[in-house]
Amino acid sequence: MNAFTIGNVHHVTLTVSDLTRSADFYTRHFGFQPLVDLGLRRLMTNGHFILAVTLPSDANAAIPADDRFSENRIGLDHVSFSVGSLAELEAAAAYLDEQGVTRGAIRDLGSGFGIYVMAVRDPDNIQLELTAPHAG
């Protein structure tokens, strides 16, 4: 038996190259609302958890030129957000297309998983995922 129990996700922090651009992306396209601006870090919430976007923590270390997220590096692979239904996922796909946001196809992961998924890329190429449950 574990000495503690993990509950819901409290927050996720993403290192980004441009705070304003990233905060705008998540508020405009994913419905997060500003919570607090800490200068080098901005916190937002969707009412379920906190999403923080931050500049790199070591100001003395240079960011590689044209650095982009890659899920092939050690660390984060993607962040997945739930939506209520396949119809809502399809509406999100249409909206993201209208907004010029890079996304993948909606995929059915089958009855073993019981979900549909769609990959989305943020301005730093961080892979996000929207997930909808199978009906019924």
C-alpha cells in the first residue's frame, strides 16, 4: 500500500519562448482564464486545474536558436485535455482549422481505450491532445 494517494492534477507548467503569445493561445483557444501574472510566469485556470506558462528558469543559459518542443526528448510527451463528446471534438477541430491552429486527425483508439483523440500543437510546438469519450 502507498503512503499517499494521488488526486487530480493541480497544475501543469510549460516552458515557452514567448509568455504573451502562449498565454494568448491558451486563453483564446482553450478557454483558460488569467489567474496571476508573476512576471516571468503566468498562471491561468479552466476551473479544474492551473496551467502555468513560464520562460526558461535559468536566465544565464541561452535558449537554442529556433528551439521547438519535441516529444522525442526526455520529459513531457503531451498534455491531454478532455472534451465532453465526439461532436464537441469535431466542433473543436473545425474551430482550430478556422483559426489556423495546427492539429492532427481525429482518431478512434478503439473499444479498449474507449476514446477519440486529436493532437494539437501550441505556438512552441508543444503537443496537446483533445480527448472525447465513446458514446454510451
